[in-house]
Amino acid sequence: MDSATAAEFEPVIGLEVHVELKTKSKIFCPCPTKFGAEPNTQVCPVCLGLPGVLPVLNEGAVELAVMAALALNCDIRPSSRFHRKNYFYPDLPKAYQISQYDHPLATGGWIEVGAGASRKRIGIKRLHLEEDAGKLMHEGSIETAARSLVDFNRCGVPLIEIVSEPDISSPEEAKEYLQVLKSILQYAGVSDCRMQEGSLRVDANVSVRPTGSAAFGTRTELKNIGSFRSVVRGLQYEIRRQIEVIRAGGEVLQETRHWDEQREVTVALRGKEEAHDYRYFPEPDLVPLHLDREWVESVRLKLPELPEARKRRFVSDYGLPEYDAGVLTASPSLAEFYERCVGLYGRGEGRPKTVSNWVMGELTRFLNANNIEIEEARVTPSHVVELLRLIEGGSISGKIAKAIFDRMCETGEMPSQIVRREGLGQISDESEIAAVVARVIEENPKVVGDYKSGKAQALGYLVGQVMKATGGRASPGLVNRVLRERLG
Amino acid sequence: MARLHEMTALEIAASIGAREVSVEEVALYFLERIGRLDGSLRSFIRTVPERAVAAAVALDRRLAGEVSARRAGGLFGVPFAVKDNICTRGIPTTCASRILESFVPPYDATVVRRMYEAGLVLLGKTNMDEFAMGSSCENSAFFETRNPWNLETVPGGSSGGSAAAVAAGLVPFALGSDTGGSVRQPAALCGIVGLKPTYGAVSRYGLVAFASSLDQIGPLTRDVADCAAVMNVIAGHDEMDSTSAPLPSRDYSARLGADIRGIRVGVPREYMGEGAEPGVRSCVRDALGVLEDLGAVVEECALPHTEYALSAYYLIAPAEASSNLARYDGVRYGLREDAAEVHQMYERTRRRGFGPEVKRRIMLGTYALSSGYYDAYYLKALKVRTLVKRDFDIAFEKYDVLVGPTSPTVAFPIGSKTGDPVKMYLSDVFSVPVNLAGVPAISVPCGLHDGLPVGLQMIGRPFEEDFLLMVAHAYEQAAGTSRLRPRMVSEG
Ligand SMILES: [Zn+2]
């Protein structure tokens, strides 16, 4: 696609995000919600939909949903209700999902994306509560499986669905919207938002229209998006496909399309799955949900500091550049980690920035390389601060510190222990260094001669030789001084 | 001492309390009677003799340990039966359907748990129209139940098994469920007392749902005092049912025996027209005379939306049923017809598992909820429901209780209406408005027509069952109609 074509059309994107709430128990029964338990061990007659059972709404789920809605600047509706969404599927034991339909919990919210002049608001149309379904497991591939099994552990886990307005105008912006959304929800403490565990799921509605046009084109719904990366890739593909259809004189069909991660294409679903009439009607087993203003305000008071506010505080309190503050506050756990480091290390003499360099640099690199979250790593703020103190006190060089950083993170061993055990401490004993210096002078008569004849840079080479001989442990200042003395 | 099967539940409990008879003897007596007589009546789908005797023996042991024979709860040791759509742990609960023939619940319905806790003995599960859809018990997938007054007629439905068993003296009382008259109409046709409590008065937890916004569990008993005693056991708030009313528990027997002089009785003219057969109307008029003799002020009143209620009911109830019954898909329990592909498995399982009336209502309900038809059918039915409810609100501003026939006819011959669903649906014409409005109503016997019982329906204000029971009790005592018994009982 050439750039002229790209400018001719503009995409219109809206996202539907499902997020699992971090309640201890399910939305309509007391079963636990722990991820990764043995199949069908977290079930009861209610979430299995046995004949005669009735749902009882978990107040904790309502509170977390309200908290999420408040964090996303939504209006909480004083009265909402549940509906039944009817469809047959083996992972749905009642053959209907209890969800909210025309009276959602909250409406009219927004979040902000972009920086500087391109900062903009993405509207949130609605946020509602619903229950999750179970999970189908096929023996082998879905086409060849002799039978399929169902795990109902996830069935009845509380979800919120967050529907954005079609305010998103590029795949990259969609990704950013998701990152900000995830960050806010993590801060609010309502969800872990782990896409790989399915606690955050994304469907995208996308259409294209002639640039500048006010009318919307026909949209397709993109499903099976497994990562933030595939949000971008999938949308890019779909936008390109729609533009090509239109340019070829065709018409975009309103349909649901699956993102095929392997082939990197979107594929239309056809047949039965497509022709759904969910026959929504009010759930007679639950009474309407009335939330009084006072209670909502009491939830608002419990709302922790959100990423935007924390970012501003990092800039003003720690004197960090906006970039650092943004990176450090993207996840509440990383921000928490950073603050605890600064708390231990102190705020004077550019220390917050030093901590930031290490957390943003080495620590983030380690976490990314191992694909883990900070809370899963063995490293604690004490580790990082002890390491910084070792550098500051001259016991180790920055280079050594970087060298032992991963080991410290992997094993949880304190840096001072690693240094002692492996003899990595800086050599500050003058006689020890003098001996090495003498040997280097003896082994490099030519370079020594160069230095004596006025080539100042020859000293650098000799310092390097001493450092090499000491495995980098010699104190560079000391080496310099001793060398100069010996070379007269 | 009278024979046990002619005694009321309270009389049996008193006799057990006085140690005149043991709990085990009572249980064995009724089990013997069921064994001897139910072959022709067919009111039970299943009895649980071993369990019943074991439970009775344990209760006798508890009773022996008591210094005083007086028991709290009032019905200690009394046997009972439960309609087969109320879940009983370890005992199959079939809803008289092939699709649930093999279903054994791992839990007890709240009402069953409360019965056990009050020291009552379950004898078995009674027959019904499949999934409570019917007015004659002929829609059971297993067999028809017969009316003890005349074995060629139906016992009514859908709680026909419970009604027939109580009327025939096979059990002192039973529980049924009432979605559109399913307790009151069979109680009327079998000549016993049946109460549909206010929606929310009795927990629905464990009642296999037919139409969730209408279903209520209610007692079928020999007389009004027993009915109140059973309510004392089963009613009250249940945390497992969000629609159960969070009200303090009350004594439903407290007002029995009180004077009803001066109470205002409204007689809806819509209930006394051509819709009811003359013999039924004449029994009801006699009953109104008895109430007047007791000092009640009887006046004609209006429930103007009655004629629309039945249509609204036959949209709302099937709509909810189409969703409630969707879970019977063969995946987890009950019948499964294997197939290569899952949709085919659903289709085969449900085709074989459901009877024609259930299929009819699932289709009706699915249609009513479908996009494009929702507003015209389901939504309009909800609006009618609001109007029906308002009719009652207005009537209760002026009257304390509304009285009319429970059923337009007495028990009809088996097979006489099965070919014409609409004719069958008309059996519920006086009972469904009560479910739509959520108010309580009781049916008490008010005489015989052609040798078959006629039921008098009394409708009360929401959550004022104690008042309703008081009026019903006063009538019953004055009229003596609850002493009418079929030959099956008097002959022993
Ligand atoms: Zn559960």
C-alpha cells in the first residue's frame, strides 16, 4: 500500500475489552477464582448450572466494577440490571450468560492517550458486569479431536466489559489505549490484566472511511487477539484489507473475523457461529442493582493514586524527567518498587535519577528477557540499594555491578555476598596494585617509551592493561596515580 | 384413635409427641398404604422406603432422648412427599421428564433442608406434568396420575401427584410448585387445601425452574391449619435466593381461629361469568353465603385485565422456560444422545428428551424473545402484567380478600383435553393472574359438583398469608367442606 492510499482513507476503531476482576470468589457463587487449579476443582452446583440453582450477586465484584468505572471517569448508574444472553455452547452450562444489556453499571467515561500536542481523550461508552464461561479443551487439535473436555473453573468468574467509543484512529493508538487502560485497572487494584492468562481480552471493531468523512464505513469485528502486538498487527492487516476491498470496487461486509496469529491474516467466521440472536431478556433470578450515591462515594475514597497522578508526583517529588516518570509508573508494581528503592537509598545528590537509571535499565531488561513481572522476581529494593551503595562506596565498579545484576535477580542472593564469595571487590590496596603496575611496565617497554616521549594517550593503554590484569577490580583512580608515580 | 390417614399432619404430630405412636410406625403405615393403593392412583414417581425408615428411626431415638415430648416446629415426625421438580440430595429429581430421568441432585432444595431440620420424614417424589407444564398431570413422560375421587378423571396439574397423594391419604401433606395455578388447581380438583405463597415468601433454591418470575413452592394439605404449619417450616428469607423477601420470620398459625366479622370480601365479576361451569359457580356462591354468615361484607368487584392475563402468561412463562430449559443439552448430566458433532448432539438429545408440550412452550418462548418479535410479544406481555398487578393493587385498596373459583371446572376425564392445548390452558384462567401479580392465593374445598370437588380461591395481599389463612380457616370451620373425603380414604 503506497502512502497516497493510506492518506485517502482513515480507520475508525473501537475496542471491547473484557477484564477479569480480582475477587476471591466467583460472581454468583462462593467458589474460589484462583488461576491454574486442576480442572473442575473450583465448581459448585451454582456455577455448574445444575437444575434448581440460583445466582446470588457477589458484592465484592460490584465494588471492584464500580472502582474500575470510577478510575475510568465513568458515571455510575444508580440503578442497573442483569439480562440473560442466550446461546448454546458446551462451556456455558446454563446456556445463557448473565450479563448487563440496556442498563449497564456505568456509562460515559474516558481515558487519555498520547503526549504533548497529540494528547487526546478516548471515550468509554459503557462498562458492565458479567460472568465468564468455562473453557473447552480438545484432545489434540480442534479438527481431529476425538472428544473435547470442559473445565468449568473459570465459569462464573466476574468480568467487566469496557466498550470504548469509536475514537481510536490507528492501530498504534489502539495499543496505547490498551496500555493505559491496563495500567489504570492495575492501579485501581481491580484486575491483574494478564493477557496470557486471559484476564484481559480484546475484541476490536474497525472500519475505514474516506479521510475527513463524517460517516462511518461498515465495520468488522476482530476476535482472537492474543497480545498487544497482535492488536497492532491484526488491525493493520484488517485496515489494509478493507481499503483494498473498497479500492477494488467491492463492499466491506459486516462480519466477525478471526485473527490468525500464525498466518498473520484475518479470516471470516461463517455459518452458525455468525447467526446469533441472543434473545436478551431481564434475568428474573436477580433483583435490579441499586447503588446509592453515598456508597459509590465511599468506594471513590478507597481508590488508590492512579498512573497519571503518580507520574506527575514522580516528576515533582523526585525531579525525574517526564520520560522516566512515565516508564516507571506504567505498572503499579514497578512504581512501588522504585519508590521503595528511593525510600531506602535516599533522595539527595541525584539519587532518585540513579535509581531510575538502574530500574529502567538493568531491572527492566532482566524482567523483559525473562518475561516475568516484578513481583515474580526474587530481587527486592534492598538488593538494588545495596548494589548502589557498593558502587558509591567504591567497593565495586559499575561494570561489575552490571555483571552481577542478573545473578542477583535470579538467585535472590545479596550483592555483597556475591562480591565477597567471588572476590569481585575493588582492589584498593596500594601495594597490591603497585605489584601489577610494575609487571605491566616491565611487559610493555615500547608503550612506556611512548609515554615518556610525550604521548599522553599511552597512559590509557597501560591503565587498561592493569584493569585487565585485575579482572576490572582495581580502583581506576588508584591505578592512574600509581602509574604516574612509577613512570616518573 | 382415628386412623392415621384420616388425621391431619398436626394431629399426627401431636400423637407422636404424646408417644401414642412412633415416627417409624407412622412412616411404615403410609408406606404400606402407598404400596397398596398407589398402583391404581400412580401419584408417586418414586418412594424412598429405606431412607424414610432410617430417618424415622433416628427421629424416634431423638424423641426418646427428650425429657419433654413437646417439640418445636409442630410437625416433628410427620411424613411428607415432594413434587419431583424439587431437588432432593441423593434421590433422583426428574421433573417427570426423560431428559432428567437419571439426574440425581448433589444438594437439597432449601425447603427440603428445612423439612429435614424440622424433623419431617420424606416418603417420596410425586408425579407431575413434565417440567410443571400442564394442568392435568397427563404431560408426565412416565405415566398419568389419577384423581382419587374418580379414577377416570385427572387430578389436575401440574402438582397432580402431590394433590392426589394427599387427597387419597397416602401422605399427610406434600409440597408442590405453582407457576400458573399448579398447586391451587390440583388442590381444587382433588378436594384439598393448596396455597400459592406470595412471590418471594418461600425460597425457590432447589426448585427446578420453569418460569422464574412466577414459580413458587407451596403446600398441599388436608386443611388450613396444616397449611399454616407447613408454611411455618418452609417460608422465610433464604440467602441462596436473591428474590426471596428479606422479611423476619412469622407465625402463620397465629391468626387461625380469629373472628372475621367485618372483613371486606371482593368477588371479581370476571371470575363468576360464563367461563366457569354453573356447578362450580353455585358452589362458590354457597361459600360466599357462608362468609356472609360469618360477618364478612361481600361485594362484587372488578379485575378488568383478567381476560388478557392468560395470553400474557402464555408468553412470559414460555419465554422464561425457553431460557431455563436450554441447559438440558446433554453435556453435563441427564440424557445424552451421542452424535458426531455437538449441535447434532443437542438436537437429538432435546428431541428425544422433551415431550410435546415442553417443546411447544420452548418454541413459543423462543419466538416471543426473538429479535423482531420481542416488543410485540414479550414486552407487551410485561406491560399487561403490570396492568394485571395494578388491578389487584386497586382491588386491595377496598377489599381484604378476593374470592372466586380456583378452576372453571371440576376434574375432567382423562384424555378429554389433551388434543386441544388452548382448552387445557383455559383451566388456568383464574389462577394465572395471581402469579402474574405475585400475590398469595389459597384454594380450599367448597363442596362437590357431580360428585367431584370444587375449589374456592381466596386471594390476599402480598406477604399477608397469615390473614389469608385466617379467612380460609374460618370458612373451612364453618362450612365443614374439608371433611369431604373420597371413598378411597373412608374405605381405608
Ligand atoms: Zn460455584
